[in-house]
Amino acid sequence: MTLSRRQFLGTLPGGALFAQQFPDIRSVPTDLTVPVMTGGEPGPGKRVRQTAPEYRNTDVYHALYLPSDFRPGQRYPVIVEYAGNGNYKNAYGDVSTGLVEGSNLGYGLSAGRGFIWLCLPYVNKAEGRNEITWWGDVAATVEYAKRTVPDVCARFGGDPRAVILAGFSRGAIGCNFIGLHDDGIAGLWRAFFPYSHYDGVREWPYAGSDRASALERLRRLRGRPVFISHEVSVDATRDYLKSTGVEAPFTFQPLAFRNHTDAWALRDIPERRAAREWLAGLGRTG
């Protein structure tokens, strides 16, 4: 059965009314502003639009940010991020465009320093563009990551032993649906940071969202760390993972806000401090 988001909130302790009792994230001022994506060549503190060679002359692209303290010849951990679904707006005014340049987690977690930040597309191969809703061509989306992540590491000093996969909403599900799709792509990641939803907790309107398929992907986790967060409650994901019998160092962090947005990462709140501590504790090779 596929649930609407309102119905899903109704499955949380106390239901949707319970969620409404939490404060709005906009009551906390931002302390970070994500750089606007521009054209041109990558450089320290710049976020630029890039396209993989095989998609030249199409509208398929990714966003690459080099940290403000970037120095050629040095090694940097990498945060790779997938965006939420586009065409989304809720009653609280939360919006998701589905665009790579709309993502916020990687910049919020790093404050723009010490990490390369790479936002990857979902590839609509037939139309030669980024897909803003769900996965596009799954095989092409997976292959784009397999080629682009090692290329960015090789060209810009990314540490291939320290690549963290992050995502919001659709992107949180994508940490497993795309990131653990097969052994080849699964081997890219050091750790995972899904915010708001998790692959296998519920069914969605696409093939492979069932629990049997999700469990097959989850088994490719192979004991790597995962920081799981969700607005209001993480109980549904905690219960699901317990039911699978898959063991890994899972960290669960509910956010004390009602909003469905990754813009929480741009604010000095206890949940961001906890996420940064987790990230710092990973080390480079583990």
C-alpha cells in the first residue's frame, strides 16, 4: 500500500496533530548561505555546474563545490548528495525543487570547509536532462555516480576512502535505492547520511520499493555507519531496521521541528551539532 505524506505522518506517535505541535524551523535564523551554482571552472569556495563527458551537449549536470580552504595537492573527504523530489510544497511552506543546486545538507554539515561537496543528478537519459521526480533511468543514474565520484576524487583531491553519501527525502531513500543498487556503486561509500525517509520503511510509486527488494540493497551496507534523521520521529525507521536483522552502527537523530526541508542544516541547532560530531568521528578510512 502506498501512503500519502499526510497519511504517513498519521502513522507517527500521536499522528499529524502531534507533528504540528513542533516548532517551525524558520523560527531559528540561518547562519550559513549556500553558494549559488555558477558556470566557469571550479575553485575554492565556488559551486559550479559540471557535466560528465558522456552527457556533453545535454541538460544532464551535477554541482561541484570545492571548499573555501581548498589547496591543490591536498586530500579532502567528499560529501556526495542526492536531492529530494521536485514539485513539492507542504502546508508549512517547505519547498523542494528536485534540482541538484537546491540541496543543502553537504554545505550545512561542512560549513563550506574541509569537504568537497558533490550533488549528483537522477538521469533522464531518454530526454537528456536531470529528472526532478524519482529516479529517471536507474541504470544511467547509477552509472553517472560510478563514473563521476572517482573522477572528482582523481581531479580535485577527493579521498576515495572518505566519501559520504547523503540525501534528503527522495535522496534519503536514494542512499540505498541508488547508493546500494549493486556491488559496484555500493563500494564507493564510507558512510551514509539519509535525512527524512529510508528505503524499505514504506512502499512508494515505483518498482523495487517493496521490502524484499530494499532488504537486498540493505545487505550491501556491510556494517558501515549510517546517521539517520527525520523530522519529529525516527521510530518508523528504527523499527524497520530492527525487523531486518541487519546490523550496522546506526545513529538515530530525530529533529525537534515539524518541517520537511534540508534547510535545517543551515542553522545552529543541536541536531546539526550532533551530525557534525558524527561526521568528525568517522575518520578517513575507519
